[in-house]
Amino acid sequence: MSAEPVAQPLVGFRRWGARRGALYSGIFVAGRFMPNPALGMVAPRARPVPWPTGEDRVAKCFALRGHDAPHRDCNCGFAAYYELPAEPDLPAPEAVWGVIAAWGRIVECEHGFRAQFARPLALLDQPYPDDAYEQGRRLENAAAAYAIPLLERDQLVAYAGWHGELRAA
């Protein structure tokens, strides 16, 4: 597991939290989305920042270890799975799945990778069954904000392959 630069972009599948058209990294706990919990531990007054819409995202490490992200001895970097789960889980209304293009330094893991640079390419058209807050438009709002397509599962996997290297787990 070393951080090595890649010759062409890797593509991977990940889950975000979507709020008001913006995509956030974070975790899901007891049916609720918590954006960027590591940032809150290091800088409690800092506000979570969504993935940028017009530029690539650069990974940073919040562990204060003084290294560039991703690092093989840390969990920093933009994480993605090599394969989209057969039944992607949606633990909260904010949960959305999609595909990213990733490049720069890459730390490869058993089921996926962590990357230095990433950008969203497309979102999976799989809405949460009861998303009352955004009246069922959460996916459409995020896709429109990032100017990316909203695709069915098979289309998403094919689209990912057109934009970079798909590796098997």
C-alpha cells in the first residue's frame, strides 16, 4: 500500500451526502449524515465545505501529521471503491452514490483506493425512498449543480469506464 502516481485517471464509486445541490464528504451515523467529522475534531468552528463545482478537489490530511494526502499510514485522501455495490446502501436521505475520476498520488487498498485529486463524473439515479426535505429532487439538484449526468446503474458503470481505468477488486 504505497502512494504512487498513476499514469491515467482511475475511476471509482463513492457515496456522498447531498444537501441543497452540493456534495459533501462525510459519514452516516444512525440514519443521519455528518459532513467531514475529522475537520470538526481538528477545527470545531470550521464549516464543512462541499466538493467544488467548477474545479478539481485536492485532498488534505486533517490528522496533523505533516504529510501530503493520501498517505499509506493514514486514512486521508478521497476514497472510492473499485466496484459499485450490487445494492448501494442509502442510510439517510442525503446519501447519494456516484463515480469519480481520481489521479495524482494513489494509495491502493483491497476494495478501492484513496486519491490526491478527484472530481465527480456522474451520480447514480437511486433516490432515497422518503426524501421529503428536497421533495425528491436531491439527485437532480446535485447533478445540475455539478453539470454531471444522473444515470441508471448499468449506464453509470459504462460511463465510468469511458473516463478512466476501472480496476477489479
